[in-house]
Amino acid sequence: MVHENVDEVDEAILYALQEDARMSSGDIAERTGMADSTVRKRIQRLESDGVLKGYTAEVNYQRSGYPLRMLLYCTAVIPERGDLLPEILAIDGVVSVQELVTGEQNLLVTAVGESDSEITPVAQELLGMGLTVADEVLVRSHETTPFGGFHPERQEES
């Protein structure tokens, strides 16, 4: 499905960047059959439109010495929920925050650490901010894949 500001060409570029954000515009052009200048212009537009928010390294925390990944399901007062995100992200050990819109728990905080003693202070800081920590889940592994809706072959099937 193509949206108003993102067409099939953009989706092919997004898919390629999700596979490898270090891929050059030339590599993407070669892979998609577009001109390098077209790919560069499209990437610049996707960035300025806020579709591409940035480029990050995918870190294997376990292999880098931080074997614990904890999901903390929290409840915040709804009017304050969005305002708390930067403050939560500033907590040492927190690597992501997701705003949830269904259920009583409305924030999902992911923290990593070397031991329980590094993760426990995260929960304490969340409580100190007035959040309720409803559940804590220890994650064994976390894998990602590019969004299939952007895959060029899927576009050809439509």
C-alpha cells in the first residue's frame, strides 16, 4: 500500500536501507534499477519529510557485555505520557521507549544491563517519575527484519 508521500520507489529505498543502513545510494540504485541521483534526492526528501528519522547501528548487547534485556511495562497518566519520553530515554540503561495505546500499560521501556543490579535502578527511576511498573519481562533474544510491505517484489504482485 502506497501512502500520499511515499511511493513504490521510496518503499524500495526504505526496504534497502532497513536491510543495511550503510548501503550507499549507488548500491541502492544498482539494486533497484534507478539512477544514483534519483536515489540521493529521494533519500533527502524522505529525511526532510521525517519518514527516515535516522540511521542507527544494531547492537548485539549480549555479545557486547550487557546480557540482560528487560522489558518494563509501565502505566503513566495519559496526558503526561508523551512528555515523559525524553526523560525516560535519559535514564542510564534505557535503550527504547514505546508508547502503547491499548490496555492499562501505556509505555514499554526496554533497558539493558550487565546484571540485575544495573536494571533494578531503571525500575526505581521509573517509579520515582510517578510511573507504575506493572510487569518486567526478561528477553532471551531480539531479532528484526525489514518491513515486508516495502519489499519491491511485493509491489510487483499488487
